[in-house]
Amino acid sequence: MSIVEQTAAMQRAGIRRLCVIAGDAEWTQQQATGWHTALPGDWLTVSDSTDFSHAVAPAALRTLLGREFQHAIFDARRGFHAEAFAALAGTLRAGSWLLLLTPDWESWPRQTDADSLRWADVAEPIATPHFIHHLQSLMRQDAQVMLQRQHQAVRYPVEAHLPDWRCQAPQQQMQILEQLEAMPPGVAVITAARGRGKSALAGMLAQRNQHCLVTAPAKVSTAVLAEFAGEHFSFMAPDAVLAQEATPQAQWLIVDEAAAIPAPILQQLVQRFPRVLLITTVQGYEGTGRGFMLRFCATLPDVRLFQLDEPLRWSPNDPLEQWLSQALLFEEAQESRASGEIAIYPATPDHNVTALEAGYRLLASAHYRTSPLDLRRMLDAPGMRFWLAGAAEQVTGALWLVEEGGLDQSLADAVWAGHRRPRGNLVAQSLAAHAGFAQAATLRSLRISRIAVQASQRQRGIGKALVATARQQAQNCDYLSVSFGYTESLWRFWRACGFTLVRIGSQREASSGCYAAMALLAISAAGEALQQQAAQHLARDWPWLQAIIDLPLTLVSDASQQLNEDDWALLAGFAWAQRPFEASYAALQRLVRQSPSPLLNAILLQKQTLTDAAQHAGLSGRKALINQLRSEAGAALIRLNPDSAQWLRSLQ
């Protein structure tokens, strides 16, 4: 059967297929051109190479979401952008081929991958053998994948009789739509994988009801919903909705991609409208909303849950979707019914890779932002460590740690001063740059990046056991760290694991709506000293920080609020280096009471906003304001002690 005949058969069956073209750059280019000539279609091409005119860069593919194409080419010869590959597959309609261009098959696992610069915290691209071997294994095993390898015979897909496709998605959409229209006041939730028509269904509800308000993390993501809603599409950003004194008049609030909106904001939105429809993707290239939505929905009374599982643009038996789901581990984590003692063991991509993949699925089900980028990091980025609970085929808990610290003293000092921000080292750098502890970056630590325990296995101490094991086995480290969106329940868990709170950010995180908190669990004597100093520093600053951090938290300190040596060093870093204003806030509060200055007084004592203070002072923009504040702080230090101030200035 020719490619043209095979493509026609695919069209009738409603399926799409993957063709892998592996070889040198010139040969793969020639093969792609041959396909382009043989088959009419859009041939959307995603590539960073100049070999293709009119190609879309992988990072720009989001601009094409919501559109449909016939056939596409994905150029992975220099690097494999996994999220872009998944997104491209989601744009292809039935009867399409997706051509994947790769380096020579045998050398591919050893070749450096330019995409690793996005996710591996490396200065130069690295090879990614574990991920590439994973892809190659699935390509060899799947008889529906076509393989064109240079100097080898083509492996064609195994042909089987496929019944003609009759799309059932519209009927499923209408059934749910009718139930929504008849629904009493309350909350409805629609979950679906990509390509199931959930946004279209929400748009139909808006079009038929005519009194719906739509909100979403970004308006650009509501293009499909807007198309189906037509003239009855009305959009308002979540924060704009909540800023209204009177709740906007609407019979329905439709929240698109609800799992990407912080839970506290979502909770407020739900309480303001008689009927709310939450829709979210449970599987996809930018993460999964399944775990988040299930936890959030558990807090709602009388919530109605709906699921769309029939694809709109291809058959449920589509080979491309099935292969992609395996390749990027989109399948759900399997719930465990395990009882008795739970084993805890380390896992690496070289050993226990099957268990590690199960651990990734568990993390993806629990954390909205877990995405294929994280899969790549887990398999090939340096400095990753993993602990799992349960059996290899039945993982019930997963802990992901990242090595941090070990910076030389000069680099750590530059981070402290605000002059350098080397890649990685999230907590270690933050404690140096914001809390003022340069030693946090020179010590060696392990940061807990993610932790998850299956819902059915919680309250058994598995999470605490994972943390305890990681600490016991980290003898070469000085401390464990964790950064999390502060909630009472989360802090209760980390405190029970033995952590001490050492920093709270002054801004709410966009992803969680919570303040970023950091906590340490000391391992060595040096780690213990850092933990004590940082905790005491936070407690001493807390009376001032409460003015800008709205948290019902009590931290007790008997330390004096007079300026001390630590304050002088931090204030010198603000005045004559680049230490941030927010990180210097408490020390500046102590300074202004001993050596007043006009602009510092206005902001710190009179509580003027930065914008108002800048306007009153005739300053244009935040940068000019901060520069003036630095100048005033330096002058105040010189007034208090000229000799000490000049000496500290010379050190910056």
C-alpha cells in the first residue's frame, strides 16, 4: 500500500501516525521534502533550524494552539522540546502524519541536546541518553510507528482492518450540556484530556445561556471558548472579578483551566456566583490538573463532576495519541491498596527506571505544574536524587531532591551582594541574596523539589518516612531545604518532619496565591548553625515583616531591635551593592528610627506606597526610587558611624 493509499485509509479510520526519520541532517531533510511533495497538507513545521523556511520555533508553538493542521514536521535533530512536540501532536486532525526528524539512530543517545539548557541548570548542552533510550524503546516496540533509518530498510506500520470512524464527541458534549442547563445552583467540574472539546462545550453553554461570565489565567487561552460563545462571550480576569465591589451579574461563571488558578482565589470566585463551571485539562504538555482539582473539589458541597473522554479530531484508537501518552507518561498513577509495612528505597534512571517512571506519574497527579520538562529533568539532569515508597510496580510515595550549594566563597559573596545569580540553587541562593546568609550557598544541601503520597495511602507516615530516610542517607550534605507556598496544613507537615522556618517571601506566588516559605532541616554542625541563625533572624525581623506579609503567624524573639553588626552588613549591601529593598526591609525599619531620612520616612514610617512616595519625590519609576533609597540609606549609615560605613562601603 502506497503512502497516499495508507493516508487515505488513516483518514477513514480517524487515526494519525508517527513517522521517525533518523539520519544525518541532509538525508533527513531530503526525506521530509519527499513526504511534503507526495502528500498535500498544511505541513506545519516546528524547528529552530534555518533548513526550513516558514518554520515555527518550538517556544512559539503556543501561538498556534486551538488551530487544526493536516500533517506536520518536528525537527529534533539539535534538541527535543517535549512540550512543543506534545502540543504539535494535539493540533493534528485525523489522517495526519507527524514526521519526527532525529539524529542518526545509533548516535542519538550520545549527542548533546540543546533543549537541556532550558531545564538542566547547565552552562553547556548535555547528552540525554536516558530519555532518548526511553523514546527509542517505545518506537521499536510500537508496530504502528513508521521507522525510516538511514542505511536501513523502512519499517512500515502493521496494517490491520480499521472500521470507519464515527466521531461520538458531539453527542457526549450535548448530553453534558443538557445536564448543565438543568442544574440547580452549585458547582460543576468538567475534566478532559487535550482535544476533547471542553472549551467548545463551555462556549456553547455561554452562547445558549447568554448570561455567562468567563475567566481564566490568561485571556489568550480562551480563544476556542470565545469562538463558540460568539457575541455572548464576556471575559474578566480573576483578580478583576474579585476587585469589583458588586459581583458582576451572571447566571454562570465559567472558569477555563481552573487548576492553574490559585486555590484561595478559586475559592473566592466559587462563592460569588450562583452557578460555576470549572473546566481543566487533566493531561497535557503544560502539566496536569487532576490531583489539584480532586483536592479542591473535595472542599465543595454538592459538586457535580463530568468527564469528556471522546476525542473531537481523531479516533479513541489513535496510534499517535497512544504512543505519545506512553512516551511522556501521561497515564494516570494507579491507586494502591497496599497494607502493612511500606519499603523505602532510592531510584535512579540507571536502576529502577520503571519505578522512577511510576514515581513521576504520582508526582504529576499531585502537582499541577509537573510537565514533560520535569520528566526530562528527572531522567537526565545532573544532581537529581529520588526516594520511593512501595514496590517497583506499585509506588505509593515519591520524594524528589535536587543538589544545591557548594559555591565558592567569592561567588557566594557576589550572590549575597546581588551581583550574581548563577543557575539553580533556589533555596541556597535565596537565603544568601534575601536572608543575608552567604554561607547557605557555600554549604552543600539537598532541596526537596516535590513530594507526593497516593491519596489512599495518606495518614500512614509515608511522607515523613521518605524525608527521614533522605536525611539519614545525606551524610555528605549540611542540610535539607524546602520551599513551599505557605499554608497552615503544609507548614504543620514540614514542622512534623523536623524542619525550621527560616524565610517568608514578601510577595504572594502567582501559582499558589500563597507566600513562598523556606524551611531547613540541619544535618551537619554547620547546617545546624545556619538553621539557628536564620530562624533567629526571621523571628527578629517578623514584627516589621508582618506589615507587608499578611500571615497569622507568631514568631517570638527576645533579640534587641537596635541596629547590630548583621544589620550594618545588610544595610551596606543595600546602600552600596544590589541587595533588594524587600530583603532589607526590617533592617531599614531599624535604621530609619535611629537616623531618619525623607524618603525612607515616607515609606517606612508614614506607610506611603512606593508609587505614591516616588510621585511626591518627583521620581520616575521604581528604579529611580530604589536608587534614591540606596543613597539615603548610605547617608544614614555615614551619619551614624562614618568610619564603619566607609570601611563597609569599601568591601562591596
